[in-house]
Amino acid sequence: MRRRFLPQPGDLMSVGVQVVAPGDRLDRIAARQYGDPEQAWRIADANGAMRPDELTAVPGRRLRIALSAGVPGSLPMAMSPAPS
């Protein structure tokens, strides 16, 4: 396994905010926002979290949703360029 260096949250492109609801989990938020629960790391990176489980511990917390530069699938479907 290769080491992954965490990006600076300010270097990521913000695309929205998600308010944590009671019982929310990061994987479920990632599934709603990115269409893939395994993308929860993107939310953790965007919020500078070293302990991702803390992001959903308090209902009402506002989580930054962002896209990483250079990551495949970074453009949401609505922003993807039209096929040529």
C-alpha cells in the first residue's frame, strides 16, 4: 500500500454543503453526494478531518463537499463536458 498525502482543504474545489442529520454516517453522505459510499475520504479531506467519524458525531454540523483536483470522476455529471 502506498502512502497518501492529505491535500490542504483550501486547495479543493467546493461544490456544496451537507448538514449532518441524526444518525448520518459519512459513507451514506458520500453515497448521496458522490454516488459512491467509498468516496467518504473526499468529505474527510475537504473538512481536514483526521478522525472522520467525528464529522457526523454532532447533528447540525455543516460539512464541506469538495472535489479533488486530478481525481478521476472529479466533475459531477451536470458539469461534465459533452461527448464529442
